[in-house]
Amino acid sequence: MNSRESGLTLIEILVALGVFMLLGSSLVMFLRDGMSTWQIGESRREAYERAGAIMDLIGDDLRSAFTQSDPGPSDGLVDVLLLCDRDSFNRPRLRLVRTLSDETRNPVTRIAGAYTGGLAEVDYRNDSREAQLGILRAPGGLAEVAYQMGPENGSEVLWRGFKTPIGGESSLFEEINLAPDVDGTPMRCRPIADGVLFLGFSFWGGDRRRWVDGISQPPLDRWDSTRAILAFDDSEDFEWSAASRDVHEDDVFPDTVEIQLVLNPARSRALARIVTDIGESDEDLPLDSVAEYSRDGELFVRLDSEWIQVGSISGNRLVDCIRGVRGTKAQEHLKGTRVVSGTEFRRTIRVPGYRDARGPR
């Protein structure tokens, strides 16, 4: 008897191939979406961890701020300050005096002042070697701290300055002592983070309260505890006088500080670019894509070193823009310039040692 060979017809083969292709395509789409979700999650995790580390450090310095500015019976210079001003590129810069909580735990500050006649200071410059030589001055329980961006315009590196003991010719409150060193890095400073697009501060306290007669009051974006170094206009409602620089009775320290931090997006994230040259007064920005920008809440973008507040999004255009915000100036930008939005973080810090003016001016 002849046996018949069984097999698949052409139609059955095509159907089977179609099913396998459908399953394969579904698997590829599933993996792609899964990888995209994982990348977004990792990017957010990294951003939150970086932001937390930066704001934890700044917050600890603010909470440890020392506010007793009385120079003592000699009525000398007031060395205890809290100063938030602007650098040469109009970027926020914070300087303050804080207590040294780890003076006895830190191997350098623990032996500083062990020998008389020391002239060196703990200031991130050869500290270990100077400690071995026994030439470090005693810290005295206080230190000056500074936060500033790198010396280049558009820098995304945040630096922290440190010096103890406080005061003297090398004080961080003298701008020359934070200027770039021979290697181009700020003196008495160490980098603590990169990818920082913006760091700003808002202050309440003294003459500026959070609430007045039930009405919320806007904060100040700068602060001068001496009321003498920075000049304030009438709209800021902050009394000041150049003659009170070393009059400690009227010094005022904030009770609340809000930290505003904007971090650069992940390096793997695609950035939109402008599709034509724009001038200083242009309010509309044509982009090659607006997919990455949120349409909810306020939107700020940065082109080169200029910050721009976006009014709304229409098609592939950012329209009704306000140019030169966050202390920057409107400038021209060439076609193809990256449009960076960043991820914004805010944290409110209560200053336990806040202080109002205690006496007449």
C-alpha cells in the first residue's frame, strides 16, 4: 500500500509566518517600550538622587548658619554675615558663616591650632600638608561657606568654598578670594556637582514676611545681613544703609530660605533645536520638536546662557516668550542651538538661628 506524505499547504505556511511575524513585532514593541520606561525611570532616579545630595549639603549649611554677629567688647569688624548677591555674570551666589559640627571628627580641623604661631587656614588648599606641618590656625568653631557657579559664562559646575577660621584678609566675603586661581578654578573651592543649569535662592524674614494682613508676600532673591553691602530699592522693602556695615545691632538673618535647583537632563535625552536664527527681541522660537516639553505649569528653557520663560506652545513653536529671565540677558542665537529645559527641584529650609534687628539704626 502506498503511504501518503503529509505537509503544509502554501496558505498554511503563510498564515504561520504571519503569526510569527505578529508575535515577533509585538515582542520588539514590548521590549522597546519597556526599555524606554526603564530609561525614563533611571533618568529620574539619577536626577532625584543628584538633587537630593546637592540640596542636603546646602540645607545643612543654612540650618547651621551662625547669626550672632556681635564682634565682642572691642567693637571690631563684623565677620559674621549671610550674603546672597550676584557674580560677574549676574548668577546667584550665596555666602554665610556656619558652625563647625565636625570640628573634632575631621582629622584636619581636629589638630588645627595644636601649635602656636600657625598662619595657615583650612581652605581646601594643601590642608592635609599644612596639618602635618602643624601650621594651621585654630578654627574657633566657625567656618565661612560659599556657593557659586564656575567662573566661565554658562558654566554648569557648582562650587563650594570653605574657610576657617572666619574673617581676615582671606575671607570669602571678599570677592578676590573666590576668583579663579592659576589653574582656572575658583580659589578655596571644590566642585560638588556638574550639570547644574541654575541655582537660585528666595528669602523671607526681617522686613519681608511670608504673610502680611493675610496676603502672601513675594520673597527676596538676595540678602544682606548687614543691610549695608547691597543696595535695595523701595520696591524690595528692605531697609539698608552703607553706614551700618559694622553695626551689629541691626543685622538681620532670614527665617526661611527656598532653594531652587535646575539640573541638566540626562545625556541620552534628545534635545530640541531652533530651526532658524533668532534675535534679541524675538518672542517666538521655532523648534524641530516640542515633544519633550510639558504643557502644564510654567516652562523655562535655556539657549546658550540665556534663560527664557515660555508663554505657551503652538505647533512646533514656543510663543509669547519672555527673554532674559533668571538674571540673564537676551541675546542672539544661531540655527541649531540646543533648547534645554532641565528638571527643576525646590526645597524650603527653616533657619533655626534666624534673627531680626534688635536695636535702632
